[in-house]
Amino acid sequence: MQTALIEALRSAAGYQGAASLESWAHRIAVRVALRIARKQRDHHQRLDDDADADELAGHGPEADLSDSLARPVGDYLGALPEPQRTLLLLRHALGHSVAEIAELQDTPVPTIKSRLLKAQEELRRQIRRDQNLGARHPARRP
């Protein structure tokens, strides 16, 4: 919140009145939150890339999940449209409640619930598609 407030104060000179002050400040807060989330994601990705794969193999539920997927989770998320990816990250990676996301997005709670369900369904559809393709086309032996 402090970062968003600082950003809003820095941008105040550029406020042109095209939208309400509340909407303008809200957009700044959402952009700041998404920027911070991306930085955290990138930081964690760098840590993951630098980690010794042999040391991490077989530890924790993440290893089980990754082993059961045809592609890395990031690939599946990257294939989603930006609004769906944002909702999933706000909900599952950053731990925001549906009500908090609705407030951040300036959108009614039922709409956020519906959009989250659609995003989750699309993610599942991608994973199932890859799993089905793998089952139909087993790896060929040399």
C-alpha cells in the first residue's frame, strides 16, 4: 500500500481528470501490486534456476506436481490470457481473498468468482490436453 501511495503521489501531476480520482488511484495501486508480484515471481524463478536440481529432486509436494506435468507450471500460466493469469496469481500465489481481488480489480465479487473458475478450468484443460497427448503418443524408444 505504501508503494502504491508513493506512486500515486509521484503521478499526481499527470492526473488529467479523465476518470474519477478513485479509479485513477485504484489503477495505480493495481499496477504497483502486479509489478511487485512480477518482481517476486522473477526473483523466485532466478532462485529456482540457480538451485541444484539433484538436491531438489524428490523434496516436497512441488516435486510431485512437476513430475506429473508435461510442461513446467510457468508454461501453462504463460499460455493463459493476461487477465486470467493475473487473477490466478493474485488468488493462489499472493493469497488474496476473492473479496480483496474484487476490490483491487474494481469488479463485483460474483464476476471475480466466475472469472477465477474460468481461469482454473482453462488451466486444467491445458494440463489434461498435454496428459492425453502423452498417453496417445508414448515416447518412442531409440
